[in-house]
Amino acid sequence: MNKFLIAGLGNPGAEYDGTRHNIGFEVLDAFVKKHQAVMHSERLAEQTEIRWKGKIFVCIKPTTYMNLSGKAIKYWMQKEGIAIESILIIVDELAIPLEKLRLRPTGSDGGHNGLKSIQESLQTDQYARLRFGIGNNYQKGKQVEWVLGKWHEHERDIVQTKIAACVQIIESFALEGLSAAMNKCNNLTFGG
């Protein structure tokens, strides 16, 4: 059975629930719910395992806080014996508009502390990441407030539609491979 590590990034704690920065957690929760699994507190992460169509999905939400995400990714990769090409990281992205998603095989951390931590822990940027556009509609100097802020009412429909699309992209990544999943994902536009 092929084994995949699917990691949604975010910060633990109720004060971060529903914030733009925690969209990785929300996507992972939706994937886990669709497959009727339950997350459990494990070492460095909330974790569960899903078996579906001959694949094993090791799903984690690191509990290390965003800027130490790499510690949890590395631990679960090694513990489960998962190859780097079978990892998918789900993360918020300021540089992408709300209407878009981007799936990439590699890339820089783009100033994202979660990706920076993963790159430092794994000593490579050669892992797939699904970047959930959160837009950058904030005033100068207000980036932190934007990222850690909750979604506006008028954004919620697009966000829910994109979360559902992300669940399908995770499945496509495992069943059809990264290239096919990228072809499906990167041309999509939501709302607007």
C-alpha cells in the first residue's frame, strides 16, 4: 500500500480557530471528516490514519505552532517511513488571491514560517505544497492582523468551496499523482 503524509499547517489553541493562518487545519479536518476518521493527540501532532482505495493517508495537524512545523513533519515522516515525494503540505498563502489555489512540487518558503521550518528540518524544498490563497487585502503594516484574523462574512462561501476542492485535490494527489492533481488544481477559480 502506498503511504502518504498529509499535513495541514496551523496553530493549536482556540484563539486561532477559524483564522486565515489555520486554513491548513480546516482543510485537513474536512478530509478526515469525509473519510469518517477521528484525530487523536499524538507526539507533536493531532494525527489519524485513513485507508482508502489502496492508499494509506497519515494525516497530521502539528501541535508545535506554525514556526516549528518542520519538527512534526520530520518526526512523522521518519516514524511512518514515508518518502518525500509522498508528502503534501497544506498552507495559507498571502501572495495568492482568495479565488485561487496553487499546487506546486517545490518552491521557496515565500516568507511563510511553517514552510521555512519544514525546509530547515528536511534540508530540502522538494516536497509538494498546496497553497490556499488568502489574499492580501490589508493596510500597510497590518499583515499579522490579516493572517491571524478570521474570515470576513463575504469570504465564507468561497472558503468553504475551496476547502471541498482541496479535499478532492488531496485524493487526486494520492490516486493520480502530482502532475494530474496540479492540472486539476491550478486552473481553478472560485467565486469572484
